[in-house]
Amino acid sequence: MLAGAAQAQTTAAPNAARTSALAPARTRLVVAPDGSGDFRTVQEAVNAVPDQSQQRITIVVRPGTYREKLVVPALKTRVSLVGEDARTTILTYDDHSGANGINTYTSHSVLVQANDFRAENLTFQNTAGRTAGQAVALHVEGDRAVFENCRLVGDQDVLFLATDHSRQYYRNCYIEGTTDFIFGASTAVFDHCTIRSKKNSFVTAASTTERQSYGFVFLDCTLTADTTLATKVHLGRPWRPHARVVYLRTNMGGHIAPAGWDNWKNPANEKTAYFAEYQSRGPGAQPGQRVGWSHQLTKREAKRYTLKRIFGGQEAWDPMKK
């Protein structure tokens, strides 16, 4: 749990919720653990949203610790979850790979399958612990997902950017973990985020497909660490051969290994993965010592990494437009 926050707590069994009818004109729901809102659990509020809504439905989540294995199904489109303060509004569970038939794909505390999902001022947490193995806090499959001022905390495999058709945008977020804690196949931008490593391991494990032009892009982020345990952290390794990860103007702490990148014990990945940096700074920015198969972008090459280009394609998307 996050220290220093006195919180009410609600508990719900996985996916347990009452299905409620929501009047079409109602676009704002309130969740409060003390019963002062429309619902006591977040899952109940999500289930009350009309399927395939054409207008955005905002679910206000009052401060508290909500112990729920929350699912936002594919039909619950255009949902916004909005907390008051990420440090005091926590969505948490403790499933992990190997427990009761759970695996990486089902270990999530929160699963977002719907398109056009937004979250603000919330913590997504998995408390399974450092020895539990894969334990996902947030698993996102839907397209056009936005997270602002959120905290994503856990240990191994914290943030699962699951599908190659998904575009995701994280702004002013805090993400911490141990091994491969930002991983998956989606196209994702991390804008002015703080990424904290808790042990010697790897920040990213991308599984970008060959047909994708972009994978994970970090813009003006800060890489920090628990320096008592994390003194040699790599920027990424390829979960799949065509992994793509780029850091632009990122402040890197001294915990970042001079080599920067790892081939996941497979030299063949060096010919297919695309790992790059542009104007990295801080004690961990050592371009002259990076592995020879990584890239240092030119100014011209760096201009390709704009939100418009990254999230373009057949259906352009502007994540800043609410």
C-alpha cells in the first residue's frame, strides 16, 4: 500500500457487480466506499454504463482503496475514470502468475478492453509482491486509451500494453516496477512520465510486430531508481524480434547500464529490434558506450516522433483532444 494515506477500503470479488440501467441523459456517476455516491465499487459503475455509448460517461471515484479485479469490457466505450488524487484513490488486487490457474494474461488488477478509455488521478496497483513473478497492475487492449496523472505500481510486468492494434498515451504518470515492467505490442507514448526501477533488470520488453512503425516512445521522461537495489538497469530488451523502443530527451539516472540495451540472449534480435535514443541526458546517458546495434537519432530522424505521426494511420487520433 502507499504510505501515509488514510483510506477507506472496499472489497469486491472478481467481476462482481450488479448490472444497472443508466438513463441516457446521465453522463456522470460517483463511486464512494462509504455509500455516499451512486455505487460502492468501481465495477458496479462500469457495468451501469450503456453499451457502445456515443457520449462520454465520467465515473468519479472518491478517495479510497478499491480492492477489485476490475474489467472494462469492450462494449463499455467512452468511459472516463476520474479520481481526486492518485495517492489516495487506489485500484488494487493481488493476482499473479501461477496462483490458482492465473497467468500473465489474467493476472491484472485492472483490464481495459474498451476503446476510448480515459483515466485521471488514479493508482493502478498489484500487491502480489516481488517474489510472485508476473503480476500485472494494468492490462490495456482497447484503442485510443489515455492515462493522465496516474500511478502504476507493482513489481514484475506492471503495465501490459497488450495488443498491436492498440494506441495508448500516458502523460505525467509515475510507473514503478522490477522486471520488464512496461511490456507488450501496443503503440504507446509516455510523455513527461517518471519511470522508477526497483532492482537490476529491464525497463521495457516490447513485442512490436514487423508491420508497426512505432512501438514504445518516451518523450521528456525521467528514469529514476531505488539506488540501493537498482544499480544496473537496461532500457529494454526485445520480447519479440521486431521490438521498437525510443527514448527522446530523457533524463537518465546513474542506474542505467552503459550498454543501455540487451538482446535477450539472442544475437539474432540485434538485426531486427530497433532501439534508439535522442539527446538523452543525466549520468545514465552514455551514447558512446551503448551497444553497437542500437541507434542515436539525428535531429531529422527525431522529428518523426510527434503525436500526430505516431498516432496517425488510417484513423488519425489526437490524445490531447477530450
